[in-house]
Amino acid sequence: MIVVLTGGTGGAKFVEGLRQVVSAHDLTFVVNTGDDLEWWGLYVSPDLDSITYAMAGLLSKERGWGVKGDTFFCLQAMGELAEPIWFNVGDRDLAVHLLRSKYLAQGKTLTEATTAICNKLAVQARILPMSNSRVETRVDTPVGDLSFQEYFVQRWYQDPVKSVRFTGATDAEPAPGVVDSIMSASAVILAPSNPATSIGPILAVADIREALRQTPATVAAISPIVNDAAVSGPAAALMAAQGLPVSIAGVVKAYEDFLDILIADVRDLEAANKLDRPGLRVHCANTIMRTADDKAKLARTVLALLSAENARAADPS
Ligand code: GDP
């Protein structure tokens, strides 16, 4: 079983690549829930949705989130009723939020609700929220302490970031299945997701981070930072606010206590040669995923590296 820790857009692109080259039955996803929000009275989990839609073949490629070909009639109607509409929810997407909220109101956990939704969408991979308790990413800015979606979607991530914290993380337990799957994985992959606010909340759950340290599986990460910049979104500002250099060295630093392999972009070959961390293997590949083919190629490269690593571990001679 391959275990993938992931967030939203960057992570979902890589997940679309994996979907093309590995059987869904061999994949378990541990997904960030730090971006979750209550919207129009519904429980919305944007990263769980992106990964679910990616594995169901439903993800909108143009937007990188939500359901392909979706309409936005409800959003428009809510605007006409003077309700907030800064968080975009498509009509088909809304159906999933309604269903999840119904399950949660019936007393199901987020894990159970996610499994039920996956079953309805014929997703055969195992998709796990990182935790069933609420861990919330908060971004401290000069205009105030914002939820991740207020910072990212409502305010277009334009505010300077003073700090990032994950409320509830100290007491949060990993969701059922998360630690077991990491401990028994054939390999663990950290998708090219934002290290600060997509992978960061997952690692803030102490028992998950500990499982990554303890697992006998090789742990590989694909860098979301290329040429000292984020490929998209606010990762650079958020990493800097956490004291991490905005470079592949910063990605290594974020994961330094458990990372075995870094897959950096070919554009970072020089920086990769300068990385000096005993035990870390660094490989360069094209990590920019524009087409379905790019996504599949990157997934194949990562899997080939991991199986070579496993073969080496099995026969060190
Ligand atoms: P989000 O922050 O919730 O949208 O989701 P993610 O954390 O999964 O995705 C954002 C991260 O993905 C950013 O840090 C980007 O730099 C990274 N990213 C996006 N597209 C690509 C890509 O094609 N290649 C690589 N290497 N990173 C990417």
C-alpha cells in the first residue's frame, strides 16, 4: 500500500498522475483538514473534496478544485439573497457538502462520512482525513487572525503573514487508520503540496509525525518549490512566516526528521547538488504538471525511485 500525504491543488495534480499509473486499491491518502470551514451552515472540507474528485475523475482541470462542468446557480441565488458568496461552491459540489453535513449531523465521524461519499462516487482508493477532531489553520496578518479560507480565498492571500498556527492540533488524535497505514506502507509520498498549510497541519498532529519518523517505509517528498518560488499560491510567504527558506532546502527542513528522498525539479539541479544532509537522497525530475502526461510521468518516476529504494533495502549487497 502506498500512502500519500496531501492537500488541495498541487497535491490533487499529483494524485491525478497516480490514478493513471497505480491501481486505486493500492493507494491510501491522508488528507489535510486544516482548511475546512463551515459555509452556509454546511461542513466543507476542500482538500478531502479535491482528492475525492481527482480519484473519481471528476476534478475540474481548469479550476484545480470543484467538479468539472459544474454550474453555480445556488451561489448566484445566495448572492441575490445577500448571503456571502466569496467562497465558491458549485451546484454538484454543494450536493457533496450537503451529504457530508447530513452524515455528520447523524453522528458519523468525518472518516465515516468520507468513506460513504467515496463509495457513492465509486472511489476505490482509501481517503482518510488526517484527524476527526477539528484542527484549524489560522493565519495571523496585520488585518487580524484569519482562517485559511479567509486569507486565501476571501482576501486573495495579499496580506503579509506574521505567523501560522494550527489550533486544536496539540490535542488532536490521528483519524483511525492513519498511523496504521503509515506504519505498514510499502512507501510514503508527500505530494507537492504547500509544506506550511497543506502538509503542515497533518504534521502538527504529533502521532502522525511520530509515525513518519518510525515507519520502516521509505518516505519521499516532491518539492512544491521550484527555482526558489512556489509553483502557485502562497506557499512562499507562508513558509517564510514559519522560518523556512523558500527553496528546496526549506522543503527538506520542513520534513528533516523523517525524509529519505527528495524529488526536486530539474531547474533546481544546482541547488540539489548543494544540499548537504546525510542520508537524504535527492533526485531531479520535471515536476511541473501541466498535462495529464506530465502528471503520469512524474507519478511513474516517483514510483520507480521508491521501488528501486525498496529493492536496495531488501538486498543491500
Ligand atoms: P492548496 O494550497 O490547498 O491549493 O493545495 P496544495 O498545497 O496541494 O497545492 C499548492 C502547492 O502545490 C503550492 O505550494 C505549489 O507550489 C504546488 N504546486 C502546484 N502545482 C505544482 C506543479 O505542477 N508542480 C509542483 N512541483 N508543485 C506544484
